[in-house]
Amino acid sequence: MSAMNRVQGWGNTRTSLKRRKRQGDPMADYDQLPAPLRSWLAQAALPWSPRSALRVWHRSLRACDGDLSAAKQIMTIREFERLKSDRIAIWEQY
């Protein structure tokens, strides 16, 4: 990425999603997450906070009666929906 693109806010910094200030130690919180969730987060497209990832993970597990594979699929679908809404918001500006 060229210096001009960084200055103009291009690249992977363009998003309509809210940015939040991190509180506490996010790496320590990440280390305490369940192993299946950590493996899913390792390939995630969005920078999930450990707190929000765990909240959505618990909802996903409840929705599929504890099936880990199905819970990961639900997480992927939710992430795709967020990315889709962000894509629409960014490209509507042009």
C-alpha cells in the first residue's frame, strides 16, 4: 500500500463498522476463550473482541443445541452479514 493510500484512509481501514476502545487485556481474555471459538477466531475476517465473540458463541451454541460445528457455521453467517452490511455502506458513498 502506498503512503498516499494510507493518508487518504484507503486499504483495510475503510469501514462503516463502529470502532471501540479496548478495555482490559484483550490477549488474556482471548486466552480464556474456549478452544473451538479460538480456532474459529483465528480465521475470522473481522477483529472480534473476546467479549463479543464469547457472547455470540454462547448464543450460537444455544441455537444449535451445543453442536460445535453448527455453532461455528452460525458465527460465520453472522460475520458474513456484518461484512455485507459494511460493504453496502462503503460503496453507497460513491
